[in-house]
Amino acid sequence: MLLKGERRWFDISLVEMTANGLRDQDHLDGASNYVIWKERISCLMDEPNLKTYVDNVVVVPTDPDPLKKYKGEMEKAKRLILDVVRDHVVCHISGKDTSRQMWEVLATLYEGSSKQQNIYMEQKMRSTQMQNGDHIDPFLTRLQEIRDSLEVFGSTPQPIDMVRLALNYVSEEWKVFVQRILGRERFLDWEGMWVTLQQE
């Protein structure tokens, strides 16, 4: 029985998980999910008008009222970033004076890695491009091996990136099925694409 004012542990957990609008699995883990994380956090910052504190170097006001507003909004922006990164990422940005400094550190650490990852995937995809007459299973298996090799090095590609690249490199014989997949209301994940192409 709960006393008045008490909350169950899972009620507290639910509030903490959804308060910032992101699920636990959406928190920044590293280069593997940096691009999509950046888009989501940017949207969160747009609503309370905090985006300027990561996009620009904001001059610190000298007048008391503007200074008070600046400090409050800067703290909100910094806290929002800290709340949506995993513990092993926090050490890289803790102690920074501004949210822009935190933002730039994360970009330096992970943005370049994400771009290099996509370049690597595209190069590997071109070397495994499906030819007319090829069966779908060996093609998908080769793609899975590329995906697994990236995971071994701690650079897991986003499923949606894998799906888009895979659909770009099927043979002409499969283009009709690709259009059907792209025409769906909900975009398929990696496993869903695999199952769908095997069934065609």
C-alpha cells in the first residue's frame, strides 16, 4: 500500500523516460546513432526556443534582466543535452561552459565518424551490387556481413541507412518490388525489408 504522495518506482521511471520526449533507446550512444539523435534533439530545442544556444555564440548580456534570462535558458539547453546522452558520453561534455561548446564537442567526436561510416558502407555496397539473375538471399547475406563487420568495430549503422543503401543496389529485376516497399506508409526496418524481399 502506498502512502499519500508516494509513487511507485515504475511510475517514476516512466516519467523520467518520457519527460524529454525521447525513449531511452534514442539517447546518444556514439557515432552509430549521432545523425538521427541530432535531428531529434534539434526538434526538441526548437519548441522552447533553445536552438540559438547551440547554433550560435550568444553574447552574454550585461543588464540584469537579460542576463537572468540568458542564464536560465543556457542552463536549460545544457541540461537538455545532458539528459539525452548516455553515461559514457557525459564525460566528454561535462564541465563545458555553454551548450554550444557541448554541441561542438559531440559533433567533433561523432559527426565525422558517421560520414566516414556511410562512405565505407557505400563503397562496400557498390562491390556487392546485385546483378540480373542473382538470387536475393546471397545478396542480403553479403549486406548482413557488411553490417556485422561494422558492429564488430563499434560502428553500428542506422537500420534506415542500411535499408536505403540496400534498396539502391538491388538489380533492375527487383526495382518494381523496391517501388512497392518505398510506397508503403511506414518505412521498413532492416529485418522487415529482409523478410519482404525474400517473400517476393
